[in-house]
Amino acid sequence: MKTSKYLICNDIMATGDQPAEFILHNHHPRFLAKVEELDFEELETRPDKPFADILYVNGNGTMIVYRLTLTEYYERAEEDDVLDELFPARDYYTRYLQDIDEEESGKEGYPVKDFSPELPGLKILKSPENWTVVYNGLLAEFNSEEEMDEFLENDLNIEADLLDKGVINEFE
């Protein structure tokens, strides 16, 4: 039997503010990432270490935000190599959340989708009132799609043709 390269670990002795869930990546580059639940506004905080955010809508329709933050390196690696594994680790954790939802409520939740595979972590949320961009410790709200597109092109240097091909997550 081949062991998965991602393992979810629980620290049953964690208390108070200590993180209780972790993801162990046991292939190169080996690392441990803590999983913490955040308030939506806390997405703007950027840890000093590599991280990946998960926006997850549970089976009851509530959005929950989780952050995977690297806590331990077990071998030398470039930050880009770690991020290349941290983003798939968040997908692994999302599948874990879906399994838990299915068991507990009978309804499977779903992740808020990335805008594009070329821009992992960039999420665009559309509600009847506004547009919200979530990206790498950035949280920005706009009144119109035009304002948002201008920001994405000018401030984040995203090519205009890529903006026409992405996934917009719509919420009521």
C-alpha cells in the first residue's frame, strides 16, 4: 500500500490558542503546515512563512476560512517548491472537509474555486452588492466589475485576456 503524500495530523493535547490540526507533506520537500480557522477579515494578515488559504462553504451553506501555514521544514527547499505542494495540500484538506460534512450533515460542502489555474489562490467573489478579490493576503472590495478588472490589471498585473477566462464565485 502506497502512503498518501499528504497526511492530516491532529494534536489531541492542543489547548487554547494552540493549533490542533496539521498537514504533513512526506515527500520532497518534506514539511508540516498548521491548519487554522480565520475570520474573513483576517485574510489580510500575511504570515512570514509560506501559506495557502481555503475558503470553504460547508454543507449548511456557511463559508469558513482556513489557512495552511508552514510551521516546520524537514529538508531544504525553495519557497516556490513548498508553495507548489502547499496549494495541492489545501485541495487535499478540502476533500477531508467534504468527507466530514457528508458524514455529519449528509450534505457535502464545496471549496470557493480559484479564478484560474495560472493564478492559484486568487478568488473572485460576486454578491448582489459588490465584487471581492481575495489573493495572497489581500482582500479588496469593488462596486463594479469594471473597477475590479482595472485593479486586477493595473495593481496585480494580470493580463486582460486572462480576466475573461476565469471562474467567478457567485453568492447571494
